[in-house]
Amino acid sequence: MYKKIVQYSLVYPQGVEMKNDGKLKTIDLFAGVGGIRLGFEKAKKFKTVFANDFDKTCKDTYDRNFDFPKLDTRSILDVPIEELPEFDLLLGGFPCQAFSIAGYRKGFKDDKGRGNLFFRIAEILGERKPKAFLLENVKNLKGHDKGKTFKIIEKTLTDLGYYTKNEVLNSMTHANIPQNRERIFIVGFRDKKQAENFKFPETIPLKKSFRELTADEADNKYYYNDKPLYKRIKDDIDSEETVYQWRRKYVRANKKGVVPTLTANMGLGGHNVPIIKNHKGIRKLTPRECFLIQGFPDKFKLGHLADSKLYHQAGNSVTVPLIERVAKEMAKVL
Ligand SMILES: C[S@@+](CC[C@H](N)C(=O)[O-])C[C@H]1O[C@@H](n2cnc3c(N)ncnc32)[C@H](O)[C@@H]1O
């Protein structure tokens, strides 16, 4: 097995020689549209050598934005571990449905096997023993099943020889991004000193309002003005400084200047897409605005996918500047 790994490490699977530029090599698992990758690459010390996600619509966005490597769309369960190129860090925002309240509290027993994907990560770490990893998930992973799920995760990682630390970070308090998005970050290092020296980023002031990330005008299809819901929501949506959501029966106003957590289910028929008001009317955020509110750069390319897919991709992703801050802290100790 080891021989095979060495063989794969010299030449990239697609036959491309990897230059030795001193950067740490990362694999981007459950890569989605590459939010974690963008954050790590901004930290300068890392380069991606393998990317995987079995969602083919993500491939459209991912491959448009990254020349190399292109997104491998096999299920990670079908990727032989010895086929992975040599790497130093495993990165993955593994699927959260199995752990989130929205996923019906099924945890490891999720019948679509999603909870078990954590164990695939564990297998890869166990066989390849990279220097470090970063895992990202929903905040309530920690409280799931009265904390038992998280204990299993921590014990598994420790038994594999990693020293771990975890923290819940919020995009609006830790990344100057006006989105109230709390996520748990778990880092692990094989070297005890590196783990001890690692610090999660501190809070920073939120200086940006959602206004700076939303356009004055948008295509007519995003406006409610001529839609049946308009009459029900128009009186409650009265401030241009607040972001609202339609919660089946009522309008919910969010904290001033801040967007509520963007979620993957924004893609399901436009439900939950945050609503704003300006001189032209009342409208949903556009997919592009959702990407900006995850801190993706303006130049990030979005293809001609249905809006529902793009909302889903944005909600499933991460806040890029927050990942960049975590990556910089990891770079300091590695
Ligand atoms: C929470 S999202 C991660 C998004 C990513 N961090 C980003 O920046 O876009 C989880 C991803 O895991 C992928 N996924 C779920 N099961 C998978 C499997 N068996 N193999 C590969 N990818 C899988 C989903 O398609 C989804 O894109």
C-alpha cells in the first residue's frame, strides 16, 4: 500500500508534475464550490492538489474558477485512498445534514449514510497521516445527541494520533462579513507543539453592512412587487437597513445591517432567501449577492445554472474571509 502512495505522490493523477514550491499541499474534500480552498489559497502557504465533491452542479462552478485540479465527482466513498496524491492537510466542510437539527437529529445513523462520511475522513487520516486537518460543520454538531456525537468525533481523531482544538466562530464577529453565521471549526495537528501553539482567530469589529454587498437594482424576477405575497409582507418590511425573511406565515426582521445564516435550502423554491427593500421595491437577494455575503470575490464566476442551484451552492459554502483567517493561524504554526 505504501509503495502505491509513493508512486501516486510523484506524479499527479492526471499526469501533471507538481512543482516543489515549498507550499503545503491540501486536499479539498466535500469541496462544493471551493470556499475552503479560496480561503486557504489566500493564506498563501497552501496549494490544492485534489478536490472532490459528488455534486455535478458544483463542478460547473468549481471548474470555472479553478484551473487545477478539476473537481473529481465520484463519491468520496468510491475514491480509493491510495489514489489520493501526496498531501499535508485534509480540508473538509463535511455534510452537516446528518448532524443538524434540520436533519432530524439522526447523527451517525442517518439512513443516507451522510453521518458516516465523518468516518471516511477518519479512514483517510488514518491511512495517510497528513500533518493537519481542518473540518467545518454546523454549530450544533457539538450539542448533537447530548454531546455524544461530538465526543465520538473527538475520540476518533485523538485515537488517530491528532491533537485537536475546536471553536465556534461567527462570520459577523470574526470575519467582518455581515452574516450571522455560526460554524464549528475543528483543527487537528499530528505535532503536539503545533496544536498547543495554534490559536483560533480573535473577534474583529464588523464594519461592513449588507448594503455594501447588495446592488441598487436587480432583475425584475427578484422583486415581490407584483407577486401575491407582496400584500402580506409590504407593511412589515419597512426599513432599508434591515434584512428580512418570510417564515411561512410571518415576516422576520433580522439584526440591523446583518444577513441571517444563508442556508442550502434557500435553493428549494426560493424559500428562506433573505429579503431587502430599497427605492425600487421589495426583493430577494440575488445568488450573486449571496456569494458576496459569503465573502466570495466579485470576480468569482457563476455559470448559467438555475438560481435554485446557485442559492444552494452559496448557502452550503463557507465564509471565505473567515476560512482565510483560520488558514493563516494554521500557517503560523505549521
Ligand atoms: C456543506 S457542503 C460543503 C461546501 C463547501 N465547503 C463549499 O465551500 O462550497 C457539503 C458537500 O459535501 C458533498 N457530499 C456529500 N456526500 C458526498 C460524498 N459521498 N462524496 C463526495 N461529496 C459529498 C455535497 O455534495 C456538498 O457539496
